[in-house]
Amino acid sequence: MPLAPVRYRVAMPEPVSHELHVTMEIPALADRQSLDLVFPAWAPGSYLVRDFVRHVYDLAISDGHGHPVPAERLDKLRWRVRSDGRALRVSYRVFAFEQSVRTSFLDDSHAFWNGTSVFFYVEGETQRPCLVAVAAPPHWKVSTALVPRGRNSYRAQDYDELVDSPVEVGTHARHAFSVGGTRFEVALYGRTNAAVPRLLDALRRIVAAAGKLFGGFPFDRYLFIIHALPARGGGLEHACSTTLDIAGLGFEDEKGYLAFAELAAHEFFHAWNVKRIHDRVLGPFDYTRENYTRLLWFHEGFTEYMESVILLRAGLVAAKPYLEALADEWGKYLVRPGRNVTPLSELSFEAWIKLYKPADNHTNRTVSYYEKGKWAALVLELLLREATAGRRGVADLFRRLWRDFGKSGEGLTSADVRAAAEAVAGRGLRSYFERYIDGTDELPLPALLRRAGIEVTRHPVWADEDDPTKARRQRSWAGLTFAGDRPTVRNVVPDSPAWRAGLTFGDEVVAVDEARVTAATVGKRLADRQPGESVRVAFFRQDTLRVAEVVLGQNPEEKWDFALQIAPPLPARGIRRGWLGA
């Protein structure tokens, strides 16, 4: 016998209040004398406990006759209700005024919600179908990946699907296209100076390239919700949709279109990696607490890498500019002092407590598993290409995992990823996983690139400067970075000149060699001196004025260049062709 559904209704009678009015109708559950109502604490895909319940107000519970039913609050997320098997009606309001892909927002121009920030669930009953009706203002449209049941009414097979299907409501523009018989819809809200046909063409190419890689799509319909906002805010993946917050007026040059394509490719690839190919703990979810995984380097870092593969195959970026951008990013990565302190697998596990709540020493002790995971993926790409004469790479790893785990929905482990990679390579990869995933060895990218027919060079950052005075001033280095409108120290690189002189986080520099400085001039005054010379730095630590002698060092930052070799050896040609198509 089919399970009776849980029914929700979301209304927005006063958009200026920024409050969503939500009702939840729980069917009669004869075998349940009491029920626990639970509000989620986090949004899958964003690994931070956010305590969405802090935005819930005016909770009221009644039975089928409208009689109030008391509830006992057990903790910050749970209410226990004495139901005696009766049907219940739960009503509450959600303050929706956080404009992000993870939360909910309502004003007089539109509404958007990500489900875990809006919907209660009954503990033990999340497998029940869910019906949701949207009571929108006149002339507002509704866009969601949920299955429609009538005008502004939708069905989810269970609670997981309900909260994995964000909803856009308003006067947004709607577009659609098809690839391989699958329908793709676009809901575009906000002001943008982008040529919208170019955005749609980029999306069409991205989905076609990804679909070709996997041999089709795991859905019949997919929705892109795009918010054109004053500043870019990132994206969040879902099984049959994604939300992209872009800088609406950021399309002043080609970089704006490339940034859009990168974000879209990343989030769309998640339809496979993390939504269907996923760690066993990442679905079904425990919405009340952290869901620890050691695979975020794979789910996020490897997706960061695969976005470039998708863009290359889609023809949205060519090999030469891709290599140029890669070299620039590699140079920036190499000056991150915490890149080889903590293993990638541990960085993944600690995401909940470190990446999104960074301490002052975060930069010195850790690095993003997105960033290092991308470089680890590229290293594995080149190792796989070497082992197979260029025939197979990371894309083949994903195809294998899709076949063995994604289609069945069975969760995987780190050991499964390693076994699949070794099957693709046709040989063991123990050293790779022990040294670069579970260890902290420096990634051997330059050597692998040279063996792949890529010319790799590097030189000091000042070597590219035509102005000799500017070049001279770029040589000195104190190891300080500053934050905000005042010259307040954000970070001191370990064992740098400033570190050895005793400066630390939060110190406010007020003078360099007796010259008063601001946030705009502190770097200039430090650059007045050359490596090996001493400067007097005056700073406030709390309310005490101090002076330190800083003996400047030489700037360690280098400029890297990656370029296609004119006539690489035959083995390198095969590797390069398989990787870049070049």
C-alpha cells in the first residue's frame, strides 16, 4: 500500500517581511503515539553546520480539528509532539533574507529556497512522498526540478528529493534547450550585461560534453537556476538541478564568460560526482549533524579538475590559454605555506571545522581540498596517461566508477577509488595514494608535464617587469599579508623575515622606517628596501606600541610558464593528445 504523503505549502503574502509562511500536514500515523519534528542543520554540498532553525518563528501545531497540540522542545533542532496517531498540521514562518545558494531569500522581486533551510521533517518518516504547493504572488512563475502535479504544485518521491530540489519563484526569464533527448531548463533572475544567447550556448556545449563522456544523462530533465547578483557567490549541486550565483554585471570581457562556464561545468559535473558517485556517508544524509568524509578531495577537487576537461572537450577553452592559466595558478599554489602540512584525506575530514571556520593560522597549516585536490587530479591524469600510452585518464576513472557505483547508487570508499584508478592504469598506484592523498609530499607536476610534451620554465616574478625600478622593488619580501582598510596583519609566513622579527596575526602596522603607513602604502614602504636590508616596523599589538627590526628576504614567488613543445618525443605526444587533444 502506498505511503500517505507529507504535504507542504509555502506562501509569501508579505514579501517585504522576508518571511516564508510554511504549513506542513502530517498524515495520521496510527502506530506512532509521538512524533519528533526535526529541522535540518546543514545543506548537503556545503559542509558546515548552519543551524537554519534560527530563522524559524511562530511554530504552531494542531490536530485535524484545529485543536492545539503541545510540543516539547528537546534540543535546538527537535520538537516532540504527542500525536496519538492523529493527523497533524504544523505552521511556522522562515525569515528568508540570506542571498546564497545554500539558504532562502524573499523580497519583492523574487523568492528562492534551498529545501533544508525551509522544511521540517518527521524523524523516521523521510521515505514518505512529499507534496508541495507554492502560493506565489500574481504573475510570479515557479521553476524547480520537482515533478509538477498541477499549477504550482509539485511532488517529490521522498524528503531527500524535496530538499534536493531548490525552487525559484518570481518574474525570472525562462529558457530551454535539448541535448540527446534530455530537456534542460534555465531560470535566469537579475540584471546582467551578458549576452544571454552566449550563456545558453555555453551551457549547451557543457552538458553535451559531459553527456558524451558518460554516454548519456541520468535524468530526463535538468534545471539551471542562475542568480545574476552584484557579486559572484558560487554554486551548489543537486541531483537534477543546480543553482549558480554569478556576478551579473561581470561580463565586461571574455573572463566573465569563462568564469561562468567554469562554474557551470563544475556544478553540472556534480550531477555524477557526489550526487550519484559518492561516499557512503553522503546519502542518505543525517541532516542534524556533520557527515564526515575523507573523500572531498575527490568529490570537489577532482570535480574542479574535470571542469577544465569538460571545457576543453566543449571547445570553450583551447589548449594554449588553458596551459597559460594553469601555469599562473600553479605559481600561486606553490607559495601557499600550508599546502604540504595536512594530507588531503584529512583536509576532507576536517572541512566541517576548519575550511569554513578558518583560524588565524589557517593559511600556514592547511590548504583548500578544492585547490590541492585539483592538482592531485592532474597528477593522476598524467600518471594514467603515461601508464596507458595516452589512451586513458581521469575521465575513464569516472566512467568506471559510474558503471560500478553510480548507476546502482551504492556508496564508495577511498579504497574503491584507488582500485578503480589502478584498473584504469593497469598497474598499482600505491605510491600516488600514499604520498599525495594520505601523505604530504610535494606534487611532482613539473616533471610529469615535461614527460607529457609540455615545456616548463620558471623565473622570479620581477623578471617579467620591463621597468627596472619596479623590478628592483619587487625583490624584497617580509612574509606579511594584510587585511581590511587598515594595515592589520592577516598572516605571517612561518620562518619569514617578519616571523623571525616577532610580528603576528592582528598586529596593526603604523610606520615603516618612521614613515606613517596605511593599508595602501605599507607594501610600498617595505619595498623601498632591498633583500638583506633592515627596516624598522612600528606596530600596535592591542593597545601597546612596539617596534621590530625586520631584515628583508628575497621574494620567493616565481612565474611559471607551461607551453606545448614543438616536436615532443612520440610517447609524450600520446600523453598530450589524450590529455589535451593537442
